Amino acid sequence: MSVKIETLLAQAGCGRDAKTGALATPIYQTATFEHPELGRSTGFDYSRTSNPTRLALEETLAAAEGGARGLAFASGMAALDALLRLFQPGDRVVVTEDLYGGTYRLLEKIFRPAGVEAIYVDTSQTELVKAALAQPNVRAVLLETPSNPLLKIADIPAIAKLAKARGLLTMVDNTFLTFYLQRPLELGADVVVYSASKYLGGHNDVVAGALIARTPELGERLAFFQNAVGGVLGPQDSWLLLRGLKTLPLRLRQQQQNAQRIAELLANHPRVRKVFYPGLPSHPGYAVLARESSGFGAMLAFEVESASRVAEILKRVRVFRFAESLGGVESLITYPLAQTHADIPAEIRDRLGINDRLLRLSAGIENTADLIGDLEAVL
Ligand SMILES: Cc1ncc(COP(=O)(O)O)c(C=O)c1O
């Protein structure tokens, strides 16, 4: 019987241990597996290749995203590394220009020297993507949408269609909205990548990553890199993610509600210059996201009137926590210039608008009035 996503997630990993009937998937803390005899295997040989706890997570991720194969990695960066190994020296990949600083670092410091070149584009402008896809040796497009930290929205189906017409892969970093709100594979993408440290884990207590491929063939190629390079997620962290996933819909609903209220407060606040939240009708990506997702997520950014106020705000917040990362139950405030995007060269940051007045918020599940009160007090 096919069930709705809330049901699938609530019962993630249930009933996989016929021997004991354990409801939750046990943590199979083992590196290796004993063989009954030569030529026979239980299906598990060595935990880098496959582990029952990780497999329960990977199958849940594949089912939730609507893909053929899910793969869990030790971090979002390890997942992105495995993904980019699909490309050969001389290949080029069109990439969202205002993306997570660590992805930029991976592309520029690891893959560019190895001959794989990123072409950065404002992927909220489909025409610009179309022109970039037509450049020689382009093999794929990597969209981060909403982008980090400016929450720009790419039109996934329009871009996937353009890529498909040229026989190119569409890859989507779905970290900010997750399969609960945005379904890239159904919108035409070939593979989805996650920092699972964020909403999927949801409690700011595990670092993890994931890839979900639409087809078994692509899943098999990525699984080869996962096993050959070995950046796999361990059984304890796989179990934590399985547990986190069960409450993803509940968490995201509350987080999104908090984000919407915070965005409305900031949009009308005299001490705030600009607000970036795709759930505000004034946001340029509002119409696309309203059409293509079932929610606007819980990430937002805003510019204060002057950079001289930033240090004081970061010091004085009491409910928001000043920390890198996002997507957990605790609300976080981040200063992208000095934290998540410090590895992007200053001239690029300036052009993109990642300036010294910009703060990023990840709304948690706390009481809305407490969050609003905290921001009103510091502003
Ligand atoms: C959109 C996005 N993708 C990828 C990553 C990298 O993931 P991780 O920190 O789990 O390695 C991050 C981390 O912040 C992110 O925000």
C-alpha cells in the first residue's frame, strides 16, 4: 500500500528486524559480517559497502524523495564530492552563483584543479541558465534552490527541461526545503543532494549528507563512488537521522510558520533595510515557489541598516543562538560574511549582495512570540 509522506517518515526504519521484532532499526555497530560459507553472504559483507542501519536510512530517503536509490554520506560535502565525481577533466558544470561557501570551495579548490570547471550563473534567471547550458563541454547543472544565503529561487522544471533537451544532468541541492516541501525529481531533476545535517536530521546534533538518484543506473554509479571513496555515514549517525526524519513534517510546519511571522516583522521594521524570504509576495521567487513547492521553508536573511549594529545583535540575542548551520529545532542566527560564506572571494560576495549588513536566520520550533520578542529587543 502506498502511504502519504508523513506516514512513511513516522514509520521510517520500522519492522526491519524479523529475528527480534525490534520496532526501531537497531544500530548495527559492526565493521564486518560473518559469512555462513564460501560463496554465501547475508547481503552484508563490510560496512563501508553496506550496513543495515545505513541501508534502512538510504531506503527511507529514496522512498521519501521518490527516487530509485538513496545513499548516505558522512557530510553534505562528502555527498557533493561523490556527485561531482561523475565528471571528467574538461567537463563543465553550470552552478548557482550564490551557493553555500563550502560547495564553492569544493568546486574551486578541489574540482577545478582536477579539470572540472564550474560556470557560475544567477539561476533565478532561466534565460541566463539557457545561455550557459549552450556553452561547450557543459555536462550538467547544479541548482541550489532556495540559494544560500539570499534565498533566490530557480525554476526547476524549466531548467530541467532545457538540460534534458541537451542530454545534460540536472542536480538539485534540496537542503533548504527538503522533499517535504519541494520535489525536484518529480519536477524533472536527475539527482538530489543534501546536507542532512540540516532539516533531515533536524536537531543540530549530527553531520550527514545524502544523494538520491532518480534512476537505478545513476544510483549505481554514485554508489560506486560512495564505496570506492568511502565517505559513508556511520551506523550511530544513520540511526540519529532515521529518528530525526520521523518528525520532519511536524518540525518544518512549525519552523515555516515561525519564519513567515519573523519575515513579516522584519519587512515592516524601521531598522531593517531588506528582507529575503521567498514566502513574502514581494520576493522575486514567490510566484515560482508558490507554483512548484508546497511551502516556502524556514530560512530567511535580512540586512540591518548599518554593519556597526551586527556585533551587538549577535551578542545580545537570547532565544536565537549565534551559530553556523540551520534546519534544527533551535533557531540560529548566522553572519554569512564571516561564517558560511567566508571562502567566497570578497569581490564575488559584494556583487552577489553577501555584504557586512547581512544576517541569516534559521527559524526553529520555539514559541513564535519568544522569537519575535528576541528580535524586537535586539533591533
Ligand atoms: C545548501 C548546503 N549544501 C551543502 C552543505 C554542506 O553540508 P555539510 O555541512 O553537512 O557538509 C551545506 C552546509 O551548510 C548547505 O547549507
